[in-house]
Amino acid sequence: MATSATLAATRYEVVQGITSGVVSAVQALWSDVSPDRIFAALQGETGRQILNAVIAGQLSAAQGAQAFVTGAMLAQGAGVEAAATVNAGRLAGLAMDGRPLATLLYVPAVTTAQALQAGLSADVALTRGMAQMGMLAATTIADTARTATQVAMTAEPKCVSYVRVVKLPACSRCIILAGRQYTYSDGFKRHPKCDCGMEPMSDAEWRSRETAKSPEDLFKAMTPEERRKRFGTAGAEALEQGADMGQVVNARRGMSTTTTGKTVTAEGTTRRGIGSKALRADGFQKTAGSRYERTREARLMPEQILKQAHGNRELQIALLKKHGYIT
């Protein structure tokens, strides 16, 4: 039987393959668009095809999550006791910040138009928009895959944690997190285009071993050029002399703190929406500027549910069911 580490590596490659295929398809569609007609294109057939391609990628990435978690538990000898089934389709069509995916994928059109207004050539403007579209598509699919895996881990009581799986090439922020273990409901730290994966862990496996490569292991495997590209010349030299990697990276990155508050989505919250049906909503309201009435109760994103349930697995499963992510 394959080890859970092997399954995690395979899961990573599968998601990467899905992502690569979708990004190529999306960029091919984008390349046929005239820059001065970018808004019309994304509001029309090209926009629909791009949206459908990314949604199909999300669905493919999400559908393998439960089998992956089940396989990892069996490989670790923990058995399986899944309390619910992941609804992969309900994770597709959403951006991970809760907005409808279509609105996120419209952003590159604005970027292209702004580049044209700034005096850049049509080719440069279109290339800039294409790069952003590729980044958004790749990030969305990777986020969906990780969210589906985390929902599947929540539904499997034998799973208590996960290990972050980092593959080279990777950025410095991800490298310092390589091999770290988190409880199954801890949010996944990521950035745009982050492709890091997860290895689900049973209690016994979590206590007995470390499966993923450490930050130091990854650094040793990098060429001098890769080290300087990821950490900067001074940072790489400091690390080669034994400096603490966390301190080096944290000193350089200057990251800002995200705003606090619940992460919710309006997707599926109309009277006929899957979210309102899952919530069994009995109250709807129409806000200013909105075309449809939506549930009075907000539909929480999976990450928000796991965070606010404070490790109470029964509550997490109940809320994931209530908001339509598992059945």
C-alpha cells in the first residue's frame, strides 16, 4: 500500500495538472480577445468559456479530496469513520474570498483597460491582463483543492491534523512553513499562486513522525541561484552561514495583517440557491443595488466555519452541513 506521503505527493501532482490545463485553456481564450473590446468579451461568450473552464477545474480538484483523505487514513492504519460526504459542486463557482467567481475573473479586464489608458501598447496591456488571469485561475483552483481537503478532513474524525507539503521551486514564505503540522481545522497560510499541498494525519501518525521535508532540507536542495532568487543575496548568504530562516524571511517580507471579521459568500443565497436551501432560510431581503433577494442569514465560507467553531468537530460538521458544504 502507498504511504500517505506518496498519496500527498500524487494529490499535489494531480492538482498541478488540473491547474496547468485550465490556465493554458484560459490563456488561449484570452489571447483571441481584442484589447479595445475586452469588457464586451468578458461579458460575452469568451467570459463564459473562461468562467466554465475555471469552474470545471475547481470541480475536478475538489472531487478527489475525500478519496485522498480516506486513502491517507488507511495508509496510516487509522481506518475511516467519515461522518459526512463532501459536496464538491458547492465549492465550485466561488472565489475563496466569498465573492462569485465571475466577478473575480472580470478583474483582468479592468487591469487591461487601465494599462491601455496609461498609454501602454495593446500587446503589453493584453499580456498584463493575461498574466493576472492565469494567476487568478491557478490560485482559485489550488485554494479550492485545499478547502475541499480540509472539509474532507473535518468530516473524518480519524484525521486530527495535516502537514504542509512544499515542493520546489517555492517562495521563501512557503519554505519556512515546510513540514509544519497544524490541527485539521487550522487555516492554510497561502499567497497568490501558492501551490503548496497538505498531508492529512491521524493521531498516531502525527505523534510518531514528521513526513515532509523541513525548511532546511529544502534550502540544502536549492541551487545557489535559486537561493538568491528566493531569499535575496544577503538573505541567502546569511542562511548559508547558519542564520535562522524564519527570522531572515520575516524581516524581509513586511507583510500586512489582514482585516478581521467573518468570511462569507453571497453565492447560492437567492431563493433558489443551494446555500439558502442548505440553510433552510426562512427570511430574505433585498439590499440596495441588488437584483435578487438573498437570505438574511449569511452563508459562511468553510474557513470561517472551522475558525469560529474553535476545534469543536461536532459543531464544525453541523455548520458545514448547514451551509451546504457536506451532506
